[in-house]
Amino acid sequence: MDIKRLKNIQILKLLKYLFLLLGSFFALILIIAFTTLPYWGLHWLGTSKAGLKWEPGTIILLGGGGMPSESNLIRSWYVAKAAAQFPGCKVVVAMPGDISDTLSTPVKMKDELVLRGVNPDNIIYENEGRNTRAQAINCGNILLKSKPILLVTSPEHTRRSVLCFSKVGFEKVDAIPAFENATEADLTFDDDKLGGNTTFAPDVGESISLRYQVWNHLKYEILIAREFMALAYYRIRGWV
């Protein structure tokens, strides 16, 4: 057997094992999606460092994507609720951008808060931080670290955010995870009553798990994996 053929056989074997490994990995991910583990994983990230132990002096809205975006809109909704509960609080919009530009993301986030009833005089910006560590440092430069703060961010980011702000010296850090609320409506239906082809298509109308839960859990698995990688990196860097 010549050397070239031997190398080709070895490469094919490596590819075989690689595909077997990847197949097993994706099968495991799919199996886990049919369980409640992804939900509880996201729930732990969102609640393990959350809570309201002190009356906040400042509410900090940690920015997500652009504006409008799902992450920023739901975080703004929670901030407005908190600001209504604690009307004397300052609100910090922590989102990078040009605050002299009325179309920039941080300015639009402020507009959203004002639209939801937050006093515009109570809103200030932290528009330089590009990640949670930088936002925590910059907020420490404009706020008293001895005063209670309340962070609002997405559930998967809540634990890391609290640890970051505590690491830079904030003594009393609370957090609200911006969880989505499931609809209260019954979403089941009878497939056959809706007409169309019925010969080969399976009925899925009665299965909320197959239509929604599995796909949500697959999304949660990605969020959890990304966040654990971020937590590990922050831990190595000494940021949490």
C-alpha cells in the first residue's frame, strides 16, 4: 500500500470518528431539549444572584442589542416597573453610543423609558462601557459604591452582572432578571379541523412541547453554553 493511499485511509478514519462524535453531541443536545434541564439552567443563571434585599438608590439598565430589540425592550419594561415602585431612584442607561445623536441606541432607550413613565430628569447615561466589566467600572466612577443599586438585564446575564459589579466594589447589588412571561392562552388545536392535506402530515396541534418547548430549550442551551463560557473567561481574568 503506497503512502498516499495510507494517508487517505487515515483521514477518512479521522473524519468518521469526527462525524460520530459530532452526531453523538447533537443527539445529546436534542435529548436534553426534551427535558426541563435547559429551563432550570436558565432559571439558575437568572435567579441565583437576583433578588431585592435593599431599597435601591439607582437602577441600572444594562443594554442589550439595538433599539428596538427584544432584549432592550423587555429590560426597559422591567426598569419602568422598578422606577414606578421606587420613584426617587436615578436610572442609569448603560449602553455605548453617541448621546448627542437623537437616533442612537442609548437615547432611544431613554425615550422608551420616558414613554413608560420614567422621569427624564432621573435618567443619566453610562455610554462608554463595551462589556459588563467596563460598565461596572464606569458606573463606579459616577455612583457611590456604598449605596444600593438594582441591575436589570437578561436572565442569562444576571449572575455575571451581579458578580462584576460586586467585584469593582459595589457593596449592595440587587438584580431583576428580565424573564419573558408565557402566554396564558391555550394554544392547542385540532389539526384536521383546519383543513389542508391530512394523509401524511402528523397531528401536532395538541403537542405544546413539540411545537414550542423543544425549540425554546434548544435556544436556552445556546444561551447557557455562551454564558458559562463568558463566566469562565471573566473568572480567569479576575473580573468576577
